[in-house]
Amino acid sequence: MSKLYIGIDIGTTSIKLTTVDQKMKALADLQYNYHYLTPKENFNEIEPDVWLKIVMKGLKKLFQQFSSDFIAGIGITGQMHTTVFVDQNKQAIRPAILWNDTRTQEMIPKIKKQLQQTSRSAPIAKIVSTGSPLANLLWLKEKEFESYRKIHKVLIAKDYLVLKLTGTYSTDYCDASTSSFFDLYQDQWSQEVVQIFDLPEKIFPVIHYSSKRVGMLTKGIQEKLGINAAIPVVAGTGDNVASALVSGCFYNHQPLISLGTSGVVAVPNEGHHLKETGKNVVTKIQEGDSSVLTQGTVQAGAKVNSWWAENILHTDDFFGEQDKIPSSLIGKNNVLFFPHLNGEKTLYASPKLRGAFAGLSLDTTREAMYLAVLEGLVFGIRRLYEAMKNKEAPSYFSIVGGGAKSKLWIQLFANILQTPIKRINTSQEAVHGAALLAILGVNDFSDIEHSDYQMIQPQTQLISSYEEKYQNYLRLANLIFDYTENLNL
């Protein structure tokens, strides 16, 4: 048997593992769902050893199927921003604070003001928000000072798993550059942030390029897995970069949309090009890389689909409900939906932002409302993309994630973006991007090919009607923003 590679993805509500061969053919895929904690309003936390327990369960199952002698490397990805505080004994001091936690919303204006004190830290003020590692750390310093004093290292979710598997403290440029602790001009931890907030420099781990081999499975982990193989583990990267990597985004320089729990737009830039809108993610996949991925998020993402189907229609048959939407309604729906159900970070920078329907009448049907939900998310994605786009128009958009399984939604994206949509039929989720990092870390190259894909073209006869509806959406967006900003949420 040829060399095999394992990918691990620490998602927000599930953990995925995969085993692939040298050409990125998936030989086994596992998924384990779990729930995070909500101990108080606006608090989202998890005991990080929950991740380790699930990953060990998955690895044991994979090693029962594939001999450890053939596993050449392990790559890890995961939810970005989720912050773990670790003591000198490599143990979590308290539950991790998740990326979608909003406990720091009252602190953010003050943090932004402090960051604006110097020209070097001012750009960070534009991206710091609830859930940012900097905000989470400062909350701990203010509210749980005894825990703060015990901190030896501040890690992101996937970094904690790397620590537990290898005993090595590390992070990658992706998670470092989006942490609000990072100087994008020097590609290192920000000395200005350290000084402004009086932070100990020792709490920040060494930054590596994502495919760097940072350690081997420890003897203790090998014993628990029942194997005798010191398999190398790479530094890993954030889930959005992993998705972009495996989609071919960096090789073809075309934008990527990820329809997962959140809706992410990622625009690759050749060279170290920083943009005003969106998070500029340093994506050093291999040694010598200098590219930047500009990333923005519609927080609700594909979650609007499950919200509508499960909470409102009380069904999990998404595709069955979508099939009920008549084709004659496409492009002629008078209902508009504003998709920001749980705040927004990139364009509006408002955790208070909420969604809305407009254009309802006594003739409005559930099908029209469902279609509006799907269209509304696309309008939100387009608005976000237009604020971050490159000068050159894209040849196509790649779309990945659970939402990409919907044929109707993909067609709506093509119509509203007025651009072909590339949907690769083989699996190319973040977990497979993690496996690709392992391949690159071991071999310094990959044989990945994307030959099995579909290119969905816009329905030209509907472009003008969707353009008109998009302009109406923009007007609605401004009204909804003004309204929700005055709500006492």
C-alpha cells in the first residue's frame, strides 16, 4: 500500500477525520457531532479535552482500518479564533471561548480606541470583534484575573490539539494573523499590542508555515492508540484557509465561497496585498509563501437554511422543501430577506444586527419565503464580496461546504453573482485541506487533481431581474441596519 495521510477538522459542532492517498482520494471519512456549552447569555464555551477525546476515538477507528505503518503524516485544521488558555502543565485553565461568543461586545469600542493609538496597531482595530482572541484574553484579564495569571500559552483550537498530540506549542500564520495580536506588516506578533495592553510576550507560541512538521505523536498518544509509529504532525491552519487550499483557490487565484455554519468569502491575492475591508489572512502554506487571503464572513451562513427548515417549517428535509419551490417563481419573487440573523462582523461590525423579511402580502406562500431566505443569503454574500474584490473580474467562484449540495442554491449564486459557479463533485472540505497539508509537509508537493467538477452557468434571462432585486436588497439593508442599531438587544 502507498503512503496515506490523515486530516482532522475541529469544527464548531462536529469533528471530522479523513484518510486520503497521495492523489487526495478519500479512503475513509468519519464525523462525530458534539455540543458546546452556553453557561450564560452570550457565552459559548467548550472544555477543549472534548476535542481530544473525540479525535482519539476517530484515530483509533482509522488505525483499525489502516495500519499505522502506512500513515505518513497528520494535518489539522479547525474553527478560527476559538481561544484556549493553557498553563505550564499543558492543561487548559478554563473552557475555551468560541469564535461565536459575544460576551465582549461592550468591551470592543474601548479596545478599538486603544488600538488606534499607534499607526502600526490601528489596522487591527478594524478587525477586532467579539470572539477575537485579543478580546477574549482581555476579558479574562478583567473578569477572571486568577485564571489570567496562570496562562503559559494562548492557543487556537487546532493548536491545542497539536499540543496534545505532539507536546509542541505552535500556531500557523493564518490563525496568528487573524488573532488581533499580529503585525501584518512585519509578519510577527505585534509589539504594539503587547505594550498597549501590557501583555506578557511569553504567552504567544512560535508561528510556522502551515505544512511545517512541528512534532511527532508522543509515546503516550501512541500507547493510547495502540500503535507503534511516531507519525509526524504539521502545524495546520484555519478551516477557511484549508477549504481554500483544497479547492485550488490559491493555484487559480479565483474567489471561494464556503457555505458552512457561517458564510465565508475568500479572495486570494498574489503577493502580500492588504485590503481595507475584510480580514487579511497571511496564508503561508509552504516555506517562502507570501500570499494573503482576504476573508469576510456573513455569520449566519448556511445556518439560515437549517433555521428556516427546522425552526420554522419543523422539518430536516431541506431538499424536499426546496423541490416544492416552483421554477416559475425564480427571478420573480417579491419577498426580500435580510440574512444577518445573529450579527455581522465585516461590513457592519454590529453584533446587534438582525434579519428581516420585506414585501410580504396575503398571497405570500411558504415557498416564496423559503426562496427569499436562499436568495437573501446570496445577496449578503455578493455585498460582502463587492467590498473585498480584486480589480480583475473573476472567471468563476468556487463554492464548498454543506450548502453547496443544494442545486437550487448554487444556481441562485450563479444568477445573482452573474458569474459561473464551480462545484467540485469530489469531497473538498476543510478536513481534506488538512490532509493536503500533511502531504505537502511530508513531500513538499502534491498530485491533487480536480477533474471531476461541474460548472454552473448563470441563467442569462434572469440576470436583469436579479440585478434589480439586489439593488432593492441594498436599500433594505441600510434601513434594517438603522433600525436594529436602536434596538435594546
